Amino acid sequence: MAKKVVATLQKGEGRAFSKVIKMVKSPKTGAYYFDERIVKNEEVKDYLAK
């Protein structure tokens, strides 16, 4: 699945987006999980600052 996303992002306007993986701690269990999203290049720092 990841290969398909990366291949799609390399064509045309897809270069304006980045796949961001962020580690988040669950408030309920205290366990960590990974949150993956595709965001615009300009919004990467804002997303990681949350």
C-alpha cells in the first residue's frame, strides 16, 4: 500500500504533498501509536507542532 501512495505522489501535482508519520500517546491506555497523514508541504511543521 505504501508503494502505491509514494508512486502517486511522484506524478504531477503530487509533489506538493508529503506523507507525515507522527508518534502519538493514547490518553486512555498510555500506549503509543503512529498517525500517518498526507499533508501539503506548507502545513508539515504545523501538523507536527500539534
